[in-house]
Amino acid sequence: MRALTKLSALATAAALTVAVAPAASAGAMAAPVATPVWGGCAGGAGVDPRQECTTLRVPLDYRAPGGQTISLAVSRIRTAKPELRRGVLLLIPGGPGSPGLNRPSAQVKRLPQEVLDRFDLVGFDPRGVGASSPVSCGLSKADLAFTRIKPWPAANGDITENAAWSRRIAAACARNGGEVLRHVSTRNEARDIDSIRRVLGEEKLSYWGVSYGTYAGAVYAELFPERTDRVVLDSNDDPDPRRVARAWLANYSVGVEDRFPDFAAWAAARDGEYGFGRDQAAVRRTFLRLAERLDRQPVPWPGANPEELNGNVLRDTVLTALYSDAGFPMLAGLMRAAMAGGPLPAPNTPPESALQNIAASAAATLCNDVEWPSSVDWHRRQVARDRARYPLTAGMPVNMGPCAYWPYPVAEAPVRITSRGPSNVLLIQNLRDPSTPYSGAKKMRRAFGERARMVVVDSGGHGVYLANGNACGDRTVTAFLTEGVRPERDLLCEAAAK
């Protein structure tokens, strides 16, 4: 599963629940639906007072529209200038498994005024997440450790425990996950998005999808092309329909190798402070030696899960730290403390309830979207090759997970993204993204063909628009959202001045 982003507060709707009749087909309009009644949003600090919330009822299974329904929590901040309003800008969260209900409150502080003038910002918790009929597999605390949720092999590369964990988690999800877990998928998220569009009374929908949200947004653009207005896909997943999430996880190997030199250069420039080496190669050697030492001699870390800093915990910390340059001091400080034998900084562990929800909803999406290989020997060979080629990630990206033993067959084939549809897609991508690398983003670009243009930013990190201070990239996306103007051809934005 993806490295966990900072969890937003989970809000619940304080408004009338609206039932949504599903469309007769992927792109067809359904019968009129009731107008939602908006109310205040629970969620505490960080929720903008302008944000309103409501709850929709959508089909659990869109193939049985008259059957069971589930809750879908939706929020909005309306434009202050209705005379300039173009429509809705839906904010599609990443993950999979990340909540999105309070994203309007976060993004209203960052988006340019000209965007806020033209769009209502709309957020939602995807099905199974947060306030939208949340799922849980009832996992033990030990099985919620980041080095379990992401399947790091043993120090010597053995995956026996990973196979046992994968079987155990799949069984727990079958036992405790309930019916909703079986119907969490990207296809159903796209259908839920169209339900949101219809309840809002919008003929077309603009949206900004980030990370996994790029794949969900691409699937929506494929299933409902005539309902798309201005589509921004930021930090793009590889849409390969043969592998889907298997490719996303495998891409960590490439992404971390692409991105680690940025951290190494930063640390080398501060050798007097950290002592990791005076050039990138020396910093890399220091990191690899430290991880190997921690494999043999972990440092106690009270309050963490597990309560030690071992080699895999350090490797896992790198994934999160590389998402933004702002994470470099944290990683360097942890490495320096580990090299000294402690004490370590206070751990930052999300609440167990949030981890339960993220683990279950993410697993459901990954496993319900596509079939996964189940052979332990096949995975063992993949891990051995990946460890040799990409030592920073030690074989984790191609290791076994619960999808190998998932109890439910894939209900629908993965969506193949194509060039059929309006030319209204703008992709934006960092060159050195640790999670969704440029090599995978290029496959999204090829899949869309002339429907899309791509803006590539010479920067590192995960997240591009308004995330790394690149004026060229930010200006291009803003112009597309506000004026509908895209570059005539794919664009490279040079690195921002430091």
C-alpha cells in the first residue's frame, strides 16, 4: 500500500441523506434526484467554517440498483463569486484509502483566487473510507505496523513471514470486512463520482485527482467521457490494465532510486551537521550500511509499532521522507540518532482506528481491481531480483500481500484507459517522484493519446500542483482550470530556483 499521508480529521455529515438512483449505463443520465440539504461538518480543528457537508445514499452494487445502499459523505465550499462560477472542482484523494472529506478546507487555503472564483470545491470520502460506510478487517496491532502493511522481506530476503501475514490478513478481511469490502473498487468509485455529479445538478464535472486519484480520475474519464469538463491528473499512476496496483507497488523500486539522490545531495551539503559523507555516493553508502546494521542490531523505540528501529523501519521511513523536501531533516535526524545508538525522536503513529480503516479500504481496492499471483515461489524470485537491482527498497515493492489470498474473485475486468473522448486532460508530473515515477506517468500519457497533454516539472517529491513552488507548472494548471488553455504540446518546466 502507499506510504501513508498525514491523516485529515474525519468529518460526519450533519445534513439530510439523499438517495441517488444509479444511471442506466456508464454514461447515461439517471432520473432526477432530490436536491441535497447541506449542514455543518464535524471534524474539529482545520475545518473551514465555509465548508458544508451532506450524505448521499448510493447503491452498494451498481449492478443491483434496487438493493442495499451505503453512505457517501460529501462536502463543499462554494465560490464567493457566483457570477464567475463555471461549476464544480471535485478533489479526488489518493491512497487508495485516504479520506477526502476535508480537502476543500485544506485546498481553499492554497488554490489561487481565480480558481476559487470559478469553482465550488467539492470533497468526499470514497466508499469504505472515513465517514462513507467505513470498512475494517479487525487486524491486530502488530499487523498494522507500517513494515507489515507494506510487505518488507526479512533481513536476509526471506518472505516466509510475508506469506503467512498475507494469508492471515486476507482471512481477517473475509471474516470481519462485511459486504461493503467486496464492493470497494475503482470502477465503483468512478460510479460514485458520477452520483455526486448528478446530485449536485452538474452536467459536467471538473476534477483534480492526485496519486491514486489520477487512476480513479482516468477511469471516470473513460467510463463517463461526456461528463468531463477540465481534468487535472497530478502525480500519475501507471494504468496498465494487466497489473494495475501491482505496477504501482513495483514502481516504488524505480521511484525511490529516482528520488534518493535529491536527499543524498541535500545531506552531503550538510556533512558537517550530519556526517553522512561529502557526496551523494557516500551518503547512499552510509544509508545502506546503517540499514544493514539495524537489521542485525535494532535500536529500541518505545511507543512505535514495532517498538524498535530496525532496518526495514528505516527503509520504510525513507518512502515517506522522500515525498517532500520538508521530510529530509526528519530522515537525517533519525539516521543520525540511530548511528549514535539513540535516543530516537518521538514516533509519529496514526491512531489505530484510522490505520484499521486505511489498511482495509486500501487492500479492498488493490485486490478487487485485478487478479494477483498467488505463488510463493514466484514472489520469492521477484523479490530476489528486485533486491539485487534496487537495494534501497530491498524487494518490498514486488513482495506478497493479502491480494495473493484474497477471498473474493474480481467482479469486473480492469478499465483500459484509451484516447476515446474529449481532449480535456492535463497531466502534471514531477521528474523524480518516489511513489508514482515519471516512467509510469508516461504510460498514462500514452494511454490517453491526444486526449491529454503532460506538464513535466524538473522537481522531486510526490504531488506537483501548488506543492513544490514551481511557477511554470503551477501557472500552467491554473490557466487550464480557469481559462481552459492547455499547452499545444507536452511541456517541460525547468527546476525552480533555490
